[in-house]
Amino acid sequence: AQSVTQPDIHITVSEGASLELRCNYSYGATPYLFWYVQSPGQGLQLLLKYFSGDTLVQGIKGFEAEFKRSQSSFNLRKPSVHWSDAAEYFCAVVTFTGGGNKLTFGTGTQLKVEL
Amino acid sequence: ETGVTQTPRHLVMGMTNKKSLKCEQHLGHNAMYWYKQSAKKPLELMFVYNFKEQTENNSVPSRFSPECPNSSHLFLHLHTLQPEDSALYLCASSQVAPTSTDTQYFGPGTRLTVL
């Protein structure tokens, strides 16, 4: 079955530093991948998505992610983190089932930004 | 209002109470979803509705009863809940349910506490 692993439960970075959040997926064919962000008390907001084509995907708020088939990864990056980026980040993959397709989420990475 | 809204934002109920969660989407979508988000666990898909018809029930206990009167509204009726049902309940919508390249948009969630 398709699955998503986010190896880092918590990450702390200094404001202005670069950021990389890891996501590994398990799927035999070309996956459809998403990154969502959840601020405290809020729902999930879509940052970016990858379906096909260019393996470097640009999203909102200055985030980007790179799909690497050889590593089964879809890591999220940002060159310079802002204090407002502190939130929880979720990677997700479309899972294909007999009843249709659905999103399978990782357990999330909590990002803390130090001023 | 725009996007996906959920009411109430917070709910505290006893195990013998009956309550309902409401979700409304203003995006013109045809598919709606209920997810459960518990601490330290991935988001769990509960139900999917496509054009008002339920297309997925992810082995959810019968004490959770969904209702979708039209494509814009989704309810989750709760009765005889257990303390382990305490969680953040998220509603989402998408254009159609769910296709490979469809994107789900989430509401802010209802924080449920069962005493």
C-alpha cells in the first residue's frame, strides 16, 4: 500500500536560515504528491503539489519541493525561514483504491523558528 | 465567506450527549470529506461524499453519522462518543471525489473534547 514517511517529528531553525523538511513515499508508479501546512488552530493549507513534469515545484510563501524518483523523496525547502513559518507541515500522496483515490498523509513535522 | 468553514470551532460534550458538526464549502465543489486528526497520528480519512452520495466509509464506528444534504454542506452527527474520540475533525472539499490530480481544500476544523 502507498505510504508517506516524515522522519523528523520536530525541527528547529533560526530565522533567516534555510529549511529542508523530508518526505519519503512508498509507491510503485509515478506518485501524486502534496505538501500542506497547518498553523495552530487552523486547517490545512496547500503549499504545493507535484503531478508530473518538472521535478522542482514552486509553491506559495516561497516554498519549493523537489521530486526525486531515485530516492523516493519529495523534500520541502525554503531558502530563508521567517518566524511566521512556524507550523506543522504534512506531506501527502494520492492513494489509489478500488473505491477511488484518496490522500494518505504523513505524521507531520513540527517546525519551530528561533528569533 | 469563502473557502471551507466549520462550526463550531470548539465542542465539549459528555459521552451521553448528541451533537453535530457542520461544514460548508463556498468553492462550488462536488466532493466533501471528513478527517480525524489525533495527536501524533496521521490524518485519518473518515467519509467521502461525491455529489451528495457517500462513496467511502473508512470503517468508522456507527456513533459517527455523516449527512450530506447537498454538495455545499456536510454534517457529522455524534452520539454516545468515547473519550478516545477527542480530536480535531477536519472537513475538506474538492472539485470531484477524488481523482488523481484533484486538490482538497480544508476547513479550520472543530476541536472536539469528550468527557
